[in-house]
Amino acid sequence: MTSDNLNPETLTPQPMVPETAPRPTEQRSRQRRLPGWRLWVPLAIQSVLIVAVPAQDAVTYATGTSVTLQTAPVDPYDFMRGYYQTLSYDISQPNTLRTLPGGEAIFANSGYWNPRSFYVVLESPQTPASPPEPWRPVRISVEKPTDLSPQQVALKGEYTGVGGITYGLERYYMPAARRQDVNADINQTQWQDQTAFVVDIKVDGRGNAVPVGLWVRDRNYRF
């Protein structure tokens, strides 16, 4: 065979593919592979948030000031939400807080959705007693008060509008072994003498609080 009979296309040099060049499937695999930090950073943040809330409650429990709150009538049973007690307090009523100094500025527009934080200043009774007497609300402040007397604490609350006020103290869990007896005791007592049902809490320097126990007449139940 002579060179005149050769097809010129067969003489065109073909591009060389380096042996180290990634194949198309390898390129797609590398594009889908995410850096490890994108996985563990969100997990770390979630873990910190989960641990931070119980840790804050533990600090408040250990270092907070003991305060007693007067309850408002509640339903001792809430089967739709599990086995816990739903609590309400006299300071959970907008009409009660509106009459205090500083209250009108926060609770004037109770019919509108206007969430805001506030502090209710509570003052201790003149003399200690057992069962303890509830602390008395004396004024409301938008900012955290800095002029508290030794007999006062500032409890942080949130006004959610349309009459809703929360302090993070609206529920507690009771061991199953005592749940039925405690609920029956509360249910019977609160309709006979509402003042005989009070709740002990701890309030820290930032206004955060945790419930620690309750009194039904002279009987004390710890959480």
C-alpha cells in the first residue's frame, strides 16, 4: 500500500488524555461532596442551643431569689398536651398590670397584636410566713429596673397581644406517682380559697425565672 492510498483523516493526531485527569463520574462525585464543616457546624450549634436552655434554668435555680406568686384559677387536667399542670397567675391578667405605675403604656392596646417584653417589679411581704405569702406587684417597666430595693425583684414577661402574658412559668411537670393526688388537691382547693394555692419560683438577676414548687394550703409539693 502506497502513501497515496492513505486516508488523511487517519493521520490526524488524536489529543492525549492525561492519565491523572478525572473522569466525568469522578468530577460529579467531587462536586456533590460537601466539606465536613458544613455538617458538623450546624450540629454543634443545635447541640449548644439544646444544652443552653437547661443550663440557664439550672443557674437560675441555684442563684435566683426565691419568690412566691399568687395563682389564678386553672384547669388541673390538660389531656391534649400531656401530663403537666397549666398555671396562671394574678400578674398574668392585663387588667391587673394595667393599673400599676407604668402599666398603661404597655397594656393600653390589648386588642391588637403587639408583642413586647416588660418587667414587673415584685415586692416581698413584710414578714416571712409558712405557707409563704405571695409577693405583691408594684410597678411595670419597659427596661430592666436598676433601682430595686433589697425587698424587690424584676420578673421578665412578654405581652403577646390580645390579652396574652407569659413568664415562662405557665407549666410544670409532676411525677406520675403524685400527679393524681396533687391535681385533686388543687382542683378542690382553688375553688374554695384561691389564695391558698401559690407557686414558689426562682428569679435571677436578668429577670428569668423557673418554678420550683407549689403550696396548696399548708402542703408543699416540690417540682
